[in-house]
Amino acid sequence: MMRSDPDGVAHLYVHLPFCASRCGYCAFVVEVGREHQRDAYLDALLMELERERAVLGALDTVYLGGGTPSLMGADRLARLLAAIGPLLAPGAEVSMEANPETVDEALLDAIVNGGVTRLSLGVQSSRPHLLGVLDRRATPDDAARAVALARAAGIGALSVDLILAVPGQSPDDLAADLEWIGHATPDHVSWYELEFKEGSAIARGNLAPPDEDMATDLYLAAVDGLEAAGYRWYELANFARPGAECRHSLAYWAASDYLGIGVGAVSTIAPRRWRNAPGIDRYMAALAAGDAPVRTHEELDADTRRRERWMLGTRVDSDLDVAWAGPPDRPAALEMLEAEGLIETGPGTVRLTRRGRLLQNAVVQQLMDFA
Amino acid sequence: MDQSHIRNFSIIAHIDHGKSTLADRILQITGAVSDRDMRAQILDSMDLERERGITIKAQAVRVMYTADDGETYQINLIDTPGHVDFSYEVSRSLAACEGALLVVDASQGIEAQTLANAYLAIEGDLELVPVLNKIDLPAADPDLHARALADLIGDDPENVLRISAKTGQGVKEVLEAIVTRMPPPRGNPDAPTRALVFDSVYDQYRGVVAFVRVMDGYLTGGTKLRAMATASDFDAEEVGVMSPVMTPIARLSAGESGYIVTGLKSLHELRVGDTITVAAAPATEALSGYREAKPMVFCGLFPVDSDDYPGLRDALEKLSLNDASLVWEPETSQALGFGFRCGFLGLLHMDIIRERLEREYDLNLITTTPNVQYEVTTTTGEVVAVRSPVDLPSPNHIEQIEEPYVRCTVLVPQDHVGAVMGLCQDRRGNFVTMTPIENRQQVVYDMPLAEIVLDFYDQLKSRTRGYASLDYEMIEGRVGALVKLDILLAGEPVDALSMIVHRDSAFARGKGLVERLKATIPRQMFEVPVQAAIGGKIIARETVKAKRKDVLAKCYGGDISRKRKLLEKQKDGKKRMKHVGNVEVPQEAFLAVLQLDENSQ
């Protein structure tokens, strides 16, 4: 259970940090206004891939995330995908994130030809005033145009990212997003609750998030609306038409091993997790010198792994296999949680009820002793 | 020194009316402290006291002053504590003196505590020298306040000194008045030794140091001495005077004040007010006025983290070394675990101890509702002292409950008399008298002490925009219609939130408290009913709604450690919560009791 996959790591994350501007809610490792370094960065990225490829088996999933991967441009993406292609297993899922305003036919052709099977568009909202709050550059029209272009280019699966519980968001705004989805008909929707992350502009500003009741109402409206439209609520913040689940994300939630390359990227190959340091200059310099990037390492002991499996495994709507995850720290809590209607247990399995899913954090805290 | 050239005096003043500044100025003028060594307000030696602007423990300082008559006098300044909780200590300090300066701020006028201490001094036959300080302030009204001051002590307004301790103006005249107006001590130097202990401190290297005024006979170092009330014998390891630092001398004679290093290990062996005599030739009769310090206010102190329990016990032991009036005993609460029930002289004393425990000993504490001591007569005729609501017998076993009453004196400008009387009536006060003092009224009520320990002082200040001043003294126990108010969380009574209240105010208090608790207790996974009950009957109810949503937003590969650490951090936050059954209760909830009245009125 603690060993890494003997056939090698099957999941690869590639971080492409360039952004045209930083969004108000963002605290990720991104690089703004440094497009002239994209070639050098790609060189470094491919060098890191080369250094680590020994741990890789045939790749079942690849995820190009950012940043704004689409900002890399058609040629560089083609070069990256060409390097990854030979590593893919048959039927592999290759996902890429893109911002609607950066998508055009040339880019879409390049990535479809390069093997991208899944495009995730950062739409975030269909409402102009909320896009303003989020500092997004795309307009609702950009989003509609990008969806149409992606479909025309023959992308295998289309996902959109949306954000809820934005300051000032009303139930009508959310209904408008659902209506927008009804027209765009994506295969997959990620609908995240806005986090006031430390380090983001929105957390430093004076906008208040909606209160718990309002945020809950918005969340439930999103779940109900998408389920009514035929999407499965397969993870706390993710919805898919049958068969369109993101396999790469499912690998995270199954606590599988993955390799992450690029500045700021995290890898987990049990029992070790490491993170490349932020700062692309430092990252490129290390690889150019033939060294590994500067990294911080974390050893994951058996208890930490067990707690992470519960933390991750209860996010998805399938049964959690207790034999796989390991026993909860407080087994007595299972009975109490079931009596309260927050979980359902079967022989050796646990799953969260609908009410329990909205309280997933509290449920996990009841079962496991973090820290 | 010959007694005719000795003066022992105190300064009676309200907080901030300039006692410490005047004392400093006297030290400077007499050359006891050089300007360079002058640390502002030398008499307030503890940081905490300095911050609060009050003096907890008295000390005595000796200066030599050459007066206008050309003679040199030994002047002993005996400091007094400045708060109502320490009135017994004040009375002992005054008993060590023949005179006192009555210092009043020329812009503020007399305050209630000054009045109370002035009465103490008059009762003790002290010669009072009235002083108006801060005459340099633009808002000063010296004529008005001089009349009030003269009225109070039956003196001529002409005799009221007008000074500014800050600038030094008039301070020389104060020293002259001490020499010319205050009488010298008249002890019997040949009688068996009797020295009054007016203060004592514990020093970790030297043991108990007693501050004494020798009434009769004399004291020398190396003598075997006896404390008459506690019957403890000890060696005078050293005798000396503060001038202003500890300076050993050969002998303390009748009329003089100074210190004795006793080597005793605890202040409980040598109490303020006790009489020290020479063991080989003891006095037959102790000086009058000694009494045991009696705690008036009680509360439970519990460590937030139960691992801190031994640390709390050690800290209380250490504080007791230097504070004979602090009493404590172990207490166990179902809600809060192991802690201590502590007794204090009053609210300020309680605040100081709690703050010192948290600050000096780095403890994180939960304080339960302060309460007084009740004398409960049971149906079997037994009388039990109840210091905690938890110990109250069940209602059908109670014949009657007696609670302590205080006579409460409030000095307040005419405009605010209505507000003061309204507050006193609300708090079950019985009107006694009202007397004008120049532009103010002295309003006297008899009130249950229990009503004062909650938030009476804060309310008084806020309803009179800070203009009222308060003093109170114990008078007697009176029977009251008192009941125990219980608080239930999720159906379970929480012992630490129980309180004893008057039947008539039980409903309002119960309602206010459950409202506050509802606002303080965060939403839980389950709905939590918050109820107030008397004898099993629910009188008020609120509900903390169940938490509806508690999820961490998206979680991708790079986020796993961050999310896990977030859970670990939340766990730490929960550790600071107290678990009462299934309910997580934040510390603030236990303080909600104190803010009760704001909401219920």
C-alpha cells in the first residue's frame, strides 16, 4: 500500500506559469509579463522531464496547468506535446487549461494534433460585473466564442471552470451561469467556491465573502441545477456527463503517485512529496546548469498517508474502501456520523450522504486526528 | 532620633490625582534621589501597577528634611494602596501614621475612594493636611474644590495648600506643613517592643520582608522576634529603612518606620496588621485593629489546555507567597476539567491575579462567573458556606440563603444622579441617603455585593460618562430570594455557566445569557439548543443552527499538503475549544456571562 506503482508513475502534471495579468483571487505560482522567457522555460521544462522520466511508466493522464498554458502559443505547445507523446499509454487523457480570450483556431489545431483530448476553459462567470470582481480579462462573449472554436476543432472533451460565492453574487447570477452552461453544453464543469487565499489581492481587499447561508444556497443551486441538466456531482466541486470525468483529477483523489514538472510544481511518489521552488529564473538556471531544480521535500509517514486518503477519498461520490484507506483514528465517530445522516457505511466502505458532502471537512475532522 | 523630630505620614489620593508624582517630588527635594537616578514614580515598583496607574502594595520611604526652623526632621512616607479592595491594608498604613496629606485634583475634585479613606484617617485621629494638586491645569477650579475639601474635614479653605506636583510649585510648603501641622509620634521607648506590620512582601532571596512602624520600645538586628497574631517566632536578620533603597541600620526606635528581614518563608506566617514584639521580653497586649484578610469574591480558574494544570498550581503557590489574601482550592468542573476555585478581596484583586497568571506565567485561562459567598441554611438547620453555584444544595433542601450586602457610596455630578439611582435600583439597591458636596451628590445605597461583582463598576462608569466614583464597605448578610440559574447545552447542564441570581431577575438574565451564548458558540455539525433553567424548568431557549456547509474548495495535486495543513491548523483551533458533551464551546462563551446585562436591558 505504501509502495509506489511498480510499473512506474502514470500521471504527469506540467506547470506553465505565464499569465497576462494576475487575477484578484490568485495565489498560485504565476509569472506575469515575462513572455520573452517562454522558449527558455520550455527548454528547462523538457530537461526536467528528461531527468525524471525514469520514474515514469506509460502515462495514463497528463495535465497542462498554469498559469495560462494557452499563452505558450501553438508552436511551443506542439513542441511540448511532441516530447510527451511517446510517453503516453494508449487511450491516455491529455488535459490542458486555457483562458477563453487566448484561444484561436491555430492554437486549437496545434494542441488537438499534438494529442490534447480535453480542454478546460477558465470561464469563471457569465456575469460581467463578477468577472470584474475577479479581475478576469475575458468577456462572456469570449467564452462563448472559445467554446464554439473548441468544438469546431474537434476537441474530445470540453470542461469549463466556474467560481461561486463571489462577493456580490446573487442567486440570479448563479441562475445565469446555469443558463450559460445550458447553451454551451460542456462535458464537464468544475465549479469552485471562491477561496480568500492568503497572498491574493481579494483577501487583502475589503470585499466580504457571502455568509455561510448564502454560500450554501449558491452551492446547492449549482449542484441542483447541474444535476437537473444531466451532470453527475462526482466530486465536491466537479460535475461530469457520464464518462467525462477528469481521470487526472481522479488520480489525485485516489492518492495516486504523480510527477509534477515546472516551476512550483508538486510531485508525490510515495513516501515522498516534493515541490519545485517558485521563481522561473532560479528554475531555469538550475536545469541549464545540469542540476535538479531547488526543491522542498516532505516525507509522508503511514499516518499522514492514511489521513490524506480519507481527506481525498471522501471528496468523490464513490465508496471509500476502508481496507485501502486504512482505519479512521476515531472509529466510534462512524456510528455517530451515520446516526446524524452524514455518512452511509457498507461492509468495509464509507460514503458521504448529500448533506455529509457539504460538511466533508467537518466529517473528516471527526474521523481523523490531524496534526 | 528623638520622636519630636520624626513625622510619619501617608498620602490619600484618588488614582491619577498625583500621589506618585508628589511622592517623587518630595524625594527629589529632600535629596533622597538624585535627578539623574530619578526613575519616574519610584514607589510603583511593579510594571502591572504602573500600567494600571495604581499601587497595590504599600512601602515606606525615609527622607531627611531640614525645615525653615533650621531643624532636621526624619520624615517617613508610608504609601497606601489606592483601591477599594484593599481598604483593610489602607487602614493599617494609616494606623502607622500621625498625619496624612489629602490630595485632590484641582480640576476633578474629591472622589468616592478619597472620601472613604479620608473618613478612615479621621476615625484614626490623623491630622489631615488638605492639598489641591494640578493647579497649573487650565480646567482647575481651586476655589470650588478648596471649599469642598475644607468642608469635608472641618478646616478653613485658607489652609488648603495649592500645588503642582508636576512643576514642583508649592511642594516645599507641603513639607513645611508636614513638619508644623502634623504631630510627632508619642510612643513609649522604654515599654516592651510593639511594632505594627503595615505591609509585607516576599523576596525569593531574603524571605518575608515586613514593613513596620515601631510604636513602643525598639528593634535591633539579630534579635529573636515574635509575630503575636500568628504566634510565629523568627530572627530579625536585618533591620533598616528604605531611603529609598533598602539600607540596613542598627536600630529602629519608637516612632520610626522601616523594614525587618525575617527569613520567614511565607506571608501567611506574618500578616498585615499583626504586632511584632521581642520574644525574650514580649508585650502583653497586641496593637488593636488586626483582622484576617477575608476573600469576598470567588471564581473558578481553569487552564484552557489541561496540560497546564500543574503550571497553574505552581503559579498560584508562587503568587500566594507574596499575597496572603489570595486563597485557592482545587475544583473540578465537568465542563472545564481540573482547575481551582480562588478567593479574592475584590474584583480588582481578581483581575490583577488573573492577569499576572497569564502574563508572568504564560498561562491561558478560563475564568468562570465571579460570585460571592452565600450562607445557606438547610432544612435540617445546618449552615453551609457556598462559594460556587455548583455547591448550592437542591432547592427543596434550602431553608434560606443569606448574601453579603455592602454600603455603596457614589459621588456623582447632579446631572447623572438619575442614572446612578436607576442603576442601583436595577441592582436591588436600597436607598440610604443623598447628600450634596458642593457641585456633586453623594448617593448612598445598600446593595448585594453579588450585584457589584458582575459589571456594576463598568455600568456605573458608562452611564455617567466616567464622572461617578465608587466606594463600598461590607455591612452584613441579608436573606434574599435567590435561585440557581442553570445553562444547558444540547440538553446537558454546563456547571461552569451556572450562577446564583435573584428570582426576580432570573428570567431577564437567563434570556440575555442564552442570547449571548448563541452569538458566541459557532455553528456545529448538529443543532445545539441553548437553554436557561431554574430547578429543571426551562425559562429561555435559543438554538445554534447546524452548520450547513464546511468544505475545502478545489483540491488538486499541488494542493494536498496545503489542504492537510489547513485541517491540522483547524485542529489546533479546536484544541482551544472546550468540549462540553458533543458541543465545542469557545472560551469567550464562559465570559458571555459577564456581559449579560448589556443585552438583557
